[in-house]
Amino acid sequence: MSSKAVFYHAGCPVCVSAEQQVLDLVDRSRIELEVVHFAKNKARIAEAEKAGVKSVPALVVDGNVMHINFGASMEDVKKAVA
Amino acid sequence: MSSKAVFYHAGCPVCVSAEQQVLDLVDRSRIELEVVHFAKNKARIAEAEKAGVKSVPALVVDGNVMHINFGASMEDVKKAVA
């Protein structure tokens, strides 16, 4: 099965570390992985929240949210990029 | 680079869901993935705590801990398997 995964982050140290780990782990031959940096793409915040993202970094795979460690809450992300 | 990853869990619903996602995501051709269920292997609890695991489910990759969502704290795990 081919899947789509989106890694959402906000550039925080915890995010950057998790991003590297996710990039290393994911089987890119089967999974299309997109990285979204909220500070560079504010318009994607609503989409992430709708998917259930409560904090960053988070990886959404086929609609399932994996919150990976804790960098910042979505509330703090929204304040930071406002 | 070939890596070693260990997924630690305690059989909780959040753990089981995350386990399935991790099994689906990880590139098994490059990464050796071991799944450790604490209730079935209490002896591995100390090892996980030493690696920095604070809650389950967690994935430790080459010494780096990724806490994935939140199922239970390690304190609760220890009480449950005592």
C-alpha cells in the first residue's frame, strides 16, 4: 500500500531533531513524505488542526496523527507565526 | 547507514495503534526494528529508562528517543507489570 505522510513542524529544536529522525526512518519507496514548516506555510495550520494535530512535531499518516515528543503546542505555534 | 530501532510499549490502545503505524512507516530494508512489550519482558524496562524513555509508546533509534503520542507513563507501566 502506498501512503501519504505529512510531517508538521515549526522549526523548534525538538522539531528539527524529530524531522531528521523521521526522514531517516520512513520508507520513502512506499510512503510519500511531505515536510510542512508552519512559519513558512501558515495556511497549512488549519489543515493540521483539522487532522487532529495538537502539538509539533507531528506526523500525520493517512489521517492518523503521531505526536512525536513535544516541541510546542499548536496554540503557541499560532501565536509565534501570527 | 543501517540502524537499530526498538519500539517499546505496554499493550495499551495508544501503543497498539502506534505500533501498527511504526511497522508500516519504517524502512525495514535499512532499519532493524525490534518490538518490546514490557508486560512480556519486564527486564527491558531498565534499559528503556536508561535510554530516556519516559512514556509509552516510544521508539528509540540509535539512542534517540521518540515518544509517540501518550499511552502511559513509565511509572504507570512499572506499577502495571509489578
